[in-house]
Amino acid sequence: MKEGNQELDIGNNPERLEVSFRELIPEIPRTTFGTFGIYGYPAKFIPQIVAYPIKKFAENNDVVFDPFGGYGTTGLVSKVYGHDYVLWDLNPMMKLIHDTAVMKQPETNIDSLLQELKASKIEFIPKWSRMDYWFPEEFVPMISRAWGYVHSLDYHDSLLLKIPLVKTTRYFSWSDEKTHKLYKSKFAKRKIKELRKKDWKSLFYNKLKGEIRKLLEGIKEYSTLKPQDVSYRIKSGIDTLNTDLDEEVDLLITSPPYLQAQEYIRSTKLELYWLGHTDKDIRALGRKEIPYNEVKEVEINSETYYKYREQIKEDHLRLLYDRYFHAMVGTFSRIGKKVRNRMCIFVGPAKIRTTEIPIDEILVEHLTEEGWKHEMTYVDTIVSRVMFKSKVNPASGLKDERMRTEHLAVLKQVR
């Protein structure tokens, strides 16, 4: 099996193929091309990964489904290739990112828009008990008036401002915008110290202006891919792990959460508060993430699953392992019943302590026992994922050896 000259067979395994999705999809020249990089959502997968199975497997009028939509990449790519799509995700950020990314090029004068925002007297203060911890007191009135103006607009008119203001707000907080985790770092403390020495009000509005300009450039660039007018249905804030698919779809393409990288609500809660969500909302969403969600135990038909389970000696890590695979296996088994054609599941061999867990192999073994046919697993090398590197993984305290490859497992429905 070969397309172009970028697919390389891995040894003698006919069901694994080494690829470079970036090189296989030259029509999308960069991973952050257009609106594919307007916001640094954690663990977002690159558009070329979605484009490949759509080009290879999708037929006219096929509906594409992503149950773990995240950034919304599957939808943005589906529009480019003219396919209707359905996106689900627990994080409400998905709808905002998606709707911003697919908006038509607006005719706007940035300077006039910013003058209106500066002149606004409306204030918006998040219903957040820890505001003082994350924001210098003197910055809050300026930020709250900017958000007051944005929240006074109707939804469509607010889209040009929300993502730029989210990014600017985070920059003016005690959080470290260079990492997806929400915590105070030495870098963030130095950043605020330096901002306080300068004309920080001018810097705030200049940064906001720059972010709006970058967004407009991204929207214009995305339009060169000629996205088509297709139908789509988006459900954000949805508990995918316990929700049934109420319609048939043709092609599932998704990148589910990885073992210990599941707490995306915690990562984005600063943004969610300013977007209008409350402590109660965010706690409720957080309880639905994999480490905390009450998922039904299912029978897992995979020898590999049990082999690796035996190697995990710590009770809390074994519990995490069990919950993760009960959630993943249960979800794909359940929603797979409504998939007419193929499931394309993109995951990597994440680690528990120093043990690399072959997530894709476990899912493939179970799903083939349920009657799916494993056609191929494409192995792609990770070019860039983290915004900075460290010698020690802060989550484990061990030497930082992050994933080097990620795998797209393709399973065909056999009926």
C-alpha cells in the first residue's frame, strides 16, 4: 500500500505503516495554517491527520463524527473537503473556537472597534472565588471593562473579540501562557513584575489589537482552502463517555484523551470563567472528566490490556488505568454501533510511570473481537507538541521522555 513516496512499511508488519501526515497532505502547508492555530488548546491534533482519512475513505455525502472534538479540527477539515460533520466535547471552549475559526471574513476597523471597547463603562467580573489569586488587583478594572463590552455584544459580533481577549487576559494574569497547565510559574511572576514597571494599559490594548489582527489573517488564510457550506451539529459541554449517538454517521475521526492527560477543564478554567461560566459550572464539568467520571465497567477483550495491567503495582495508578480503558472501550463500543463505515482513532503510547502503554493496540484488540476489521495503523512521528521542554516531567518527577510517535488506527465496520 503506497500513496506518493511518503509511506514506509514498518518491518514485516502488514498492519502498521510509517507515515508523515504533513507530507501526505501538501494542500495544508502548515499545522497552524489559517484558523487551525488561533488558540493553544491542549493536545490538539494537526489538520493533516484528519485530512488523510477523509481523502482516503470518505465518499460523497458522508457525515464525519468526532466524539472528542477538542479544538474542533475535525470540523474545520471536514468543511474544506465538503463533508457534513458532528462534533462533541465536554469543554465548552470547543464551540467558541469552532465558530470563530469558520466565521466569514468580517469587514471591520480594528482601531474603531478598540475605541468602542475602551470607552465602554460596562463591567464583567467572573463568578470566581480565586480571582485575586490569578490577577493583580490593579489590572482587574481594565480587564473587566473589556469583557463587559464583549459580553454586551450579540454572539456573532463577539466572536472577533473573544479569542483575542482570552489570550490577552491570560497574558495579564499570574498564569504561565507558555504552558497548557494553569499554575503560577517563575516566568509568570517575572512577567507581571516587568509589566508593572511599564505602561501596562497601553500594552494590554496593543496586545489585544495584535491578537485581533492575527485572527483576521488566519480567517483570510483559511478561506484560501475554499471551505464549503456544509451542515454541522455541535454539542459542547457534553459527557461523551455516557451519551448515546442518536444518528448514524459514516466516518469517525477522533483523538481521545490520553491516559494521564485528561484534565482539560482544569487547563482552561481561567478562560471559562471570563467567558461567563461559574464555579458551579466548572466543578460540574470537571467531575465528568475521565479520572473522576462514574463510567460503567465493561468487559475488555484484550490480552495486551491485562498484560500491562499486571505491571502496574500502585493502586491509584491501576485505578486510573482501569477507569481510562473502561471509559474508552465502553465509548467506542457504544457509539461504534452507529458508525456505518470506519473508525479512525488517533492515540499515542502514553506512559504510566516509566511503562509505555500501547493504547491503540488495546483498543484495536477489543474492537476486532466485537467484529470490526483492523485495516491499518499509521505511525506518525511527533514533530512538535510542547511549548517548552524540560529535563524532568513535572507530573512524575521522572526524566522527561515524552511520546515520540502517535498512531492512527483504522477499523472498518463489517456487517
